[in-house]
Amino acid sequence: MSYRTYQKRTAALASAAALAGSAVLMAAPAARADVVDVNYQCKTPIGDKSAVSPIDIKSVKSGSGYRLTMTFEKGVSSSPVELGKGAMNPSAVIKLGGADSGTVAVKGPPNPAAIPANTPIKITDLTGTYTPKGSGKVTFTAGVLTIKALGTTTTCTPGNSPKPSLTLTVAAAGGGSTGGSGTTGSSQDAPAGGEDLPQTGPEDSAIALGTLGGTVLLAGAAGVLWLTRRHQARG
């Protein structure tokens, strides 16, 4: 084999390895998260109120489940009197759809600072644990928000049929079938075991895919190095 032919074959192998790595990066699935405007219709002790807040739902893999965090970017409802530090306790439910059904209960800490009268109530981040009961794509959508303060309860219901804030591809612990129902509470940690699924969010997926793509490229480089040494030995 001539040296020019050898160079062409080496270049072809390197290109094939690079293309294989790119194909892996493009083909692997990623979770999708969106910030969704939710129009809350609130029943308060002093009458009905409404407010729109962008809602973000993120998740982090935790054992065989996911730790969910629901974030409110704007305040919801208001109080005619000042709410002192720690006077307001929020909680909510996240509705499941797709390959799973039911709700996930999430709750947050009391307000860390006083909330002035007649100003939008900033909800602290709400967290809870979701353990898949089915396998497939599952959607997570903002549900009813409950605000307890000064012995009163305010209930805020989404009035605009918001779209999901998060979509995950999950697998049930123990290889359960697609589908399921019920409520997952926020007070229990996900049980240990189960399949190690990708974390949510583009960053987590990018890290995992980049590692896999790097492995493909390294394998191609190793093949090129082997051919180089073989050619040199024959020379």
C-alpha cells in the first residue's frame, strides 16, 4: 500500500469516528423544560383575586425517582395586612400526564421576610419527590396552589389550562408497565435501587452525551494510532 493511500485511509477513519460521535450527540433524547405562564384564580378570605406567574419546574435524579422544584417568578394573590416573617406557608400539586397520571405534592418553607400589605405574595420554591409508576414520557403541569397564612387558607387554581412545564422520559422502578395513578407525597424520599435514568435538563443531558461522544472519538483515535504503528512496522 502506498503512503498516499495510507494517508487517505487514516483520514477516512478519523472522519468516521467524528461523525459517529456527532450522531450519538444528535440521536440521544433530552428532557424538555419550559417556563409557562399560569393564570391563577384565587379564592381568598376577602374575595376573588387573580394573578399570572411564570412557572418553572425542574428535576434532579434521586435514587429511583426525581426531586422536583417548582419556582414562581412572580407573586400570586395578596394580603390586606402585612404578613410577618414565617407567617405564610405555601404548598401545591403538580399534575402528571402522558405515561403516568395522578399528582405530586410539593411544599415550601415559610416566607423568609415580611410581606407588606396589598402586595403580591412571593411564593418560595416548592419541592417534592416523584417516583415513576409507569415507563415512557411523563409531563408535569402546575396544579392547585394553596397558601395558608394567619389562620386563613387561600386556594389558587390555574384558569388557563397551562401546558406542561416539564417533560421527562422515565422508567418505572422494577420494570413496571406503562401507566399508573395516584399521588406522590413530598415528605418521603425515593426508594433506593431502580434504573439509573438521565437527569433532567439540557445541561445534564449534554454532559452525559458529551461523555459518550468523547468515548466514540477516543475509540476512533485508537484505531488510527494502531494503523499508524502497523504501517511504520511494515516500513
